[in-house]
Amino acid sequence: MKNNRGAERIVRYADMFAAMGTESRLRIMQLLLSAHPGGMVVGEIQEELGISASNLSHHLDKLKNEELVRVSREGTFLRCTANTDTLQELLTFLYAECCTRNQAIKPEKIVPVCK
């Protein structure tokens, strides 16, 4: 049972990485994290990235489907925020695998980046 759950988590995390695996989507995540916790309205993201509304909508849908981005309505605007809970789960998975179990990467090499 535990192995099945572990395999499901791996698939979920792979899907999250795949969702962020384009330049545009990674830039969206970077923008939303820099605007955390308030996020940005779709028009601001579109202006910052210089992409069409339909292209941005496609990218946001991918990120939203993997629970990496939250979208809420504010009147006529859509506000997007990074889902830091999901990102923390993903980063914790990576950290556990690379930095604690076998210390392939020393934790002190990562932590200063986060300070």
C-alpha cells in the first residue's frame, strides 16, 4: 500500500514539474512568487510577459490544474496567486530526497539561497 501511495506522489510531482516546464509558465510562477501574497491580476501578468490573453489563459490553466496557482474573481478581474502550500510540498519532496536521505546535496548549500 505504501509503495502505491509513493508512486502516486511521484506521478503527481512529475506532473507539477511538467506544468512548470516551459519558459512562460516558469516566468508566471516567478512573477506570482515575487508578488506574494497579494498575487497579480491577469492583465498585469499579460503586460509583464508580453503574451496574448489566450496564450496566458492556456498557461494559467495548466498551472491551476496542478494546483500550483490559485485564481479568484475580483469583480471583473481574475487575481492569480502562487499556491505556496503545493510548492512547499514539492520542495519538501526534493529536499528529503536530495538533502536528508543520502545528502547528495548538503543542506547548507541550499538554505542560504532561501534566506
